[in-house]
Amino acid sequence: MLPAVHAPDIVSAARLSAAGLDALLVMVPYPTSAAALARLPEGARWRALHERTAARAGTVRSTVLANRRHTLAILGYLASDASAFERLALAGRMLKEAAGRAAETIGLAAVGPTAMARGALEALLAGALAHAFVLPSWRARSSEERGIRRIVLLNDVGLDTRRSAAVARGTNLARWLTSLPPNVLDARAYRSAIAALARAHGLTLRWLDERALRRAGARAFLAVASGNPERDAGIAHLKYRPARRRRAARPDVALIGKGILFDTGGVNLKPHRSMLDMHTDMAGSAVALATLVALAELRAPIAADAWLAITGNHIGPQAYRPQEVVRAANGVTIQVIHTDAEGRMVLADTLALAGRTRPRLAIDFATLTGACVHALTDRMSGVFSNRPELAAALVEAGRASGERVWSFPFDADYDAELESKVADVVQCAVDGKGDHILAARFLARFVPPGLPWVHLDLASATRSGGLAHVPTDVTGFGVRLALELLLEQKVLETLEPQR
């Protein structure tokens, strides 16, 4: 159920040498000089590779060195003003070039000013760890299959390899869970996997089953779960507390994730193409969980909770229907319009329950709307916030992490589209115009007043052919972003106390 811990060893070399390497990947600034290439092993061969044709930023070239190992040499040209996304994308192209060699021991190096080289080397390491990770598979494996087992860093540029490895493990955990088939990752199996992760990382876990949720008044979540053939849905509440704050009752941040294990659309049944990959509709919960695990691995000085809304959205005699009216945990009544808008239903109660713990910041992650994908494609994800400064911080964290986001309008006049004649709010509009915006405005009804809140609509959770440095359709998008926001942008330090 969880990935085996067989991550490549990461070591540093005392000198820049290709000895013992199956492949050597070097990222250089564009334009570059012959003198810079001359410092590489078999410098004349690298210079000849460079001079073969006119170079362009973002391109990759390869040759074979003349050593005993016949090391594959891969050269990537990085623009001097390249963004983090462009660094990761170039690293991904270089790793794809190396994949044909089935290299087991690879060397990574970057040429240029220290800050630029550090960013390039981090991108190469992130790419190597993403390519080395094997997603779940039930195919018969060949005994000849090989992958990256050892990564040698050939630059001393002050790279924090511990943090880079933890971010990669978090992203890979999210990728793994999101890739599992729906008959493997059902609610019971997911609960078991969460419990195993909690034990391994010193997290506390409380499982709110349907009985507990009924007592808590979480009837929006229960409406979605009502069509399940088994009564095993629930909300997982995990806590991480740093050593010096073991007794902290109030979290600094609550990470909330949509965990729809398979989404049929319910009574408003999806067509075949729309339903085919709906086992990935729990990606938001995987991102929230993996972010919490990474914070625990790094012993981050942040008290963090995760709230994972775990259920299916199935059809059946008891499935919820359009025009039902249900009451959420915070007392707000909801008129159901479309049963395929189930994500906002389960998040409504989960946000309300998380809000009772009075976190300083709440962030929810969800593959929530097709409208966000239509607006941005799957190259970026959408963000919304009830604090403009938080939306700006998310965009900056996206630039810095390479997981790009776009901030959408969050104006109150959109609420006119969610007015109901029989309840406090309608679940969604009848037409699909601006549904990603209306979904965010709907969720805001379940965020306690005064609580800073961010909603991340994960348009980039899956992308055919992968995204940036990640080579698979399931991307794990969101973990790098969240850790950048919390650890590097230090957004918690900028928040004013709740009034």
C-alpha cells in the first residue's frame, strides 16, 4: 500500500570526475564559454559537443565519454534568467535523455555563479529523484530492469540535500497514493496506510467515522458518502508537533485534503471519458498528507494538522440527489444542485471541523473543478484566498518552487450566483460558468470568520506526459509549493493574529 523505501543514495564527490558514472548530467548557463566546459572531465569532448551546432537555452545535447565506463555525457543549457519551472523542465529533459541508458549511477553538476549553480543542481536532484521513483505496477517485471540507485553530486554549492530529499519523498508519496487503483486504495486501505505513516513519523491520528461525523453534524460529507456500498468513509485528523511544542493544542496550519477515492458523479453520472481517471480524485488528500509527513521528516518548527476527507461518490439506492437540502457542521444549509459537485460538499464539513481547532492558517487542496483546468490548462493550478496578501504569497511560492499557480478573483458579488430560495446557499450554479470561482466562494461559507484561508484547485494534479521534472501523468503537484510557502516564504510569520 505504501512505496518501498528504496530511494537512491545521495553522495558528494571530492572532485569533478566521470569515473564510475553511467551518466553525467551537467547544466550550464546560456550563453556559456569554452573555458567553463574545459573544466569538465574530457573537456575537449564537451567543447566539441557544444560547438557542434548553435546552442539555444533549454536544449539538451549528449555524447559518450572515452573512459572505460563509456559514460553518457548530457549537457543542458539554462538561460541566465531561467525560472524555477524552467530549471525543473530542463532537468526533466536531461533525465529523459539518460533514461535510455538505464543508468544506475549518475553524476550531477552545474556550472556558473554559485546561486545559479545551486538552483540548477537542486533541479537536477529533484528530477533524478522523480525519475528514480517507480509508481505502483502489477505488470510482470523483467529481471533486467534497472533504475537510478546512486546519485553523485559533483558541485559543492551549499545545496540542502536533506530538504531536497524530503520534498522529493513527499512529492513521490503523493504520486504513489494518487496512482493506486480504486480497488486497491479503498477507504479501509487508505485508513490503514495513513495509520502506518502516522506510526512511522510520530504523528497522532484520530479517525472520525460516520457515527462520529453524524454527532458532529457533518451531513454534507455524509450526503456524499450515503451512496457507498460500505460504511467505511471518514475524516482522518492527523497532528504533527515539533519537539519543543508537544503540548500545543492550536495548530499553526491546518492542511485539508479532498479524498474522493472514486468519483462516479453519483446520480448525475459521469460519461466514460470523464469517469475513467476518477481514482485520482483523492489527489488533494495525498498532497495534504505528504506535506505533513515532509514537515515531520524535516522536524519543522511548525505545529501542523492534516484533515483528510475520505469517501467515494457512488450511485445506489441511498445516494444523495439533486434538490436535497442538507445541513453542514457549522449550521449552514445547502441546496444540492448536482451530485458531481461532491468535492465541495465534503470539504465544507472538513473546513468547518478543522476551523474548530482555531489554526492560524488553513490551506485546502482539491482536484475540485474542470473549470480551473479549462481556464489554465494542466500546466498551472488555481489559488483563491480570503486574504489578498496570502494569494500573492502563493503566487510567489509557485514561482520559487516551480509549481506555478494563478490567483483568481474572489469578490463577494459572485455570491449572487449561489443564492438559494430554500436554503442558505446552493451547492453550485446550474451552468458551469466560472465554476472554480463559485466553488471557492461556496467553500468560504464554511471557513470560520477571521481565519486566513487558501484554496488550491489542483488543475495540475495530472498531466499527460508529466510536468516539469516529473515524468509521469500523476505529478504530485502541491507538495513542493506548500513546503516552499511554509518553510521558505515563512508565510505564517506574516499573519496577523485572529480577531
